[in-house]
Amino acid sequence: MSAGGLRSRPLAGAQTDGRAREGGGVPEGRMPDFFLVGQPKSGTTALYEMLREHPDIYMPPGKEPWYLAEELLDRTPPRPEGTASTLAEYAALFAGAEPGQRVGEASALYLWSPTAAARIAEVAPDARIVAILREPVGLLRSLHLQFIETYVETETDLRRALELEPARREGREVPRHTYWPRTLLYSEHVAYVTQLRRYEELFGPERMLVLIYDDFRADNERTVRRVLRFLDVDDAVRIAPRYANPSVEVRSGRLHALLHAVSVGHGPLSRAAKTSIKAVTPARLRRGALRAAKDRVVYAPPGGTDEQLARDLRARYHHEVVALGEHLGRDLLSLWGYGDER
């Protein structure tokens, strides 16, 4: 696999939409040579952190810029650091790359996004794409817990959250303060082959590396070396294995909501409290105190799996596992235990 196709490309002429043409021109800068597009809760954070350790790879300090997924830009999330709202800001994220380094970006919802593949093709048509796919039950359970933790979701019962999908498609039953309403359509996260084909049509299968989360968990180092070879960088560089961003369960929905209200200033009382706290406490200490409070009081390790729900989901997504297995030429039914639920 030639490294020549991975050279950074100038932005000139790469954009076609309104956001690209700021003031009638196109900003100078580097665009990524590769994208880690997802899935969420499938090892993307650990892989991102490991790739950043390689001397021939540059990835910005903040994971999840989100800029190339239009669905994630409708509302400002509570953690805007490291994101971008203009093309110039996006290009600036990669300004620290040295000549000769591969430049990468990691936004775990790009695979889910219906628009990100086309946007990536506009800014970096020769990019390579890396995706990690996870078994549907584990994916949805972890994703649901993540959405609760990050205030995207307020329904703490996964079965009920799944049942709300038809209403949410019509704009009903959407949490008031959620900043990514469409991500709550959980079935869209399990449309594996549809997601992959969006990228294959634009980049070709030869510019894509599709990994399975189970392989990454079983042999972290071997999987990373496979990624390094795909990116045409030295795979003999020693990189320590990483496991990051574990799932947690919310102990108290009310306390979780209260801390969130204080942290973002929802409502007059919480805004007043936030203003008072900001006046006497440095930002770094505020963030640390809130996180410590959450870790000690609000969060707990995930509880046991609802076995009936797991069986129902395996039956519901059996066809997706079959289709993905055929697409990848791999027996995922056996790997993921989808033999008996139809």
C-alpha cells in the first residue's frame, strides 16, 4: 500500500458548500489524512489515544471535533472545547502537525451520521477511513448509558428508550435540553452495512479498514499494529495498550440533573449558583470538583444485563448481523452468539 496517497492535501478547491467559502475564499491549512469514524462505545477513545503516541501521527488534543457531521452542529453541546464551527477553526486543529506526519481525526459519530461521509470526501477525498463495529446489544446498552451520562438521554430504562423511537422520529418525547435529538433514534446506530456503504461509495473499500470490537478487546496491541500498517507508518513502534471511557450507570437521576443544571446554568437558580461558584473558584477546580462529585455519588458500575431484553434485541437485529457478516466475509453470528433468537 503506497504512502503517496496519504500525503496531506491543501484545502484549495476542495469545498463546495457555504461553510467552506468564508468571505469568498478557502482557508489554507492541512486536512486529515485519515479519520477514525466510529462506532461510539467501541474502543475509539482508546485507539485514538494509542495512535497519538506514534511519532509519525498527529491527532489534535481534543477528540470529537464533530465538524463534518452536520447533524451534530444544530445545537451547541456543553463541551465545545476542541470542536469547530468554521472551516478555518477546523483546519486550525491540525496546525500543530509536523511535516511528514500523518494527520488524523476521531469523531465516533461520523459513522452514524448520514452527512459526514460526503463532507469528509469534500475536504479530504484521498483520506483513509477506520471504523470499529460492536455487537448490537453491547453497543446499544453502552451507548444508552453514555447518553444518560452526557445528558443527551433522560429515559433511564433502555427498553423504554427504544420504544420511544417512533415518537422521537416525529419530534415528540425528546428531552428538553438534549443537543443531539437524532442520535436518540437507536436503530440508526445498528445500520452497519448502510453506514459502511456510505463510505465505500466515496472512498472505495481499499481505503477503508473495518475492525471488530471483540478483536480489539482480545488483542489490543495487535489491532493497533494492523491500523498502523493500514496508515503506512512504522508498526514496530512500541505503544502501550489502552482501555478508556468505560460505561457507568447513573445512581440518582435527580442528583445527576442537578449537577448538570449547575454546570451549564439551566434555570434562574442554577444560573445564580453557577455565577457564584465561578466568582470564587478557578475553572479547572470547578471541573475537577464536579467530576469528583459525579464519580463518588452519581455514577456506579453498570448493573446486570436484562437477559430478556438482550434476547429481544438479538432477534430484532439478527438480520443486521447476517448482512454485516456477509459484507465482511466473517461469521459474526457465531462470534456474537446470534444463533437462536429468531
